[in-house]
Amino acid sequence: MAERRPFLLRMDPEVYAALQRWAADDLRSLNAQIEFVLRHALREAGRLRGDDQGVPGEGPADAGGAPGPAGAPASGTSAVPPAPDAVEGEGGS
């Protein structure tokens, strides 16, 4: 396991409470939720090197990719993979 670096983080009480509720909803600790949010922001900004999938502490909500709004799959992923024999432009049903 990679080394963890502890540090003090001061934040607005309203932000803290919102993060605590979000962490509880996602079955994560507050610390894991903060790291999850930071990793997501870093990936979106192109600031995180390497593939960090399956990072310990990200919890069940991140299994198989972080869900998007209302539980939808994250952008760039599909909930249902295409059929192996599907031909592009062919109508199926």
C-alpha cells in the first residue's frame, strides 16, 4: 500500500457537513470521500498521473467507475456493452 501523508485541513462548517452527508450516502469515511472528490477533480483537470482505479478507501460507489448524476454511469462508459455481432448503422429493434 502506498504511503499516506497526514495533514490538517480547515474548511467551512457547511462544506464539512455536506461532505459528511455525501460520505455517509456513499458508504465511505469522511477522509475517503475527501480523497475521492480530490482525485475526481484532479482526473478531470488532467493533473493526476497514472491509472488510479481501485484506490483503497474509495468504497462501493466507485466500483466499476464513479457514477454520474443520479447514478448514471460516468461519461465515457456505457451501462450496457454493445453486442459482439452488432454492425454500426444497423437497426436492431
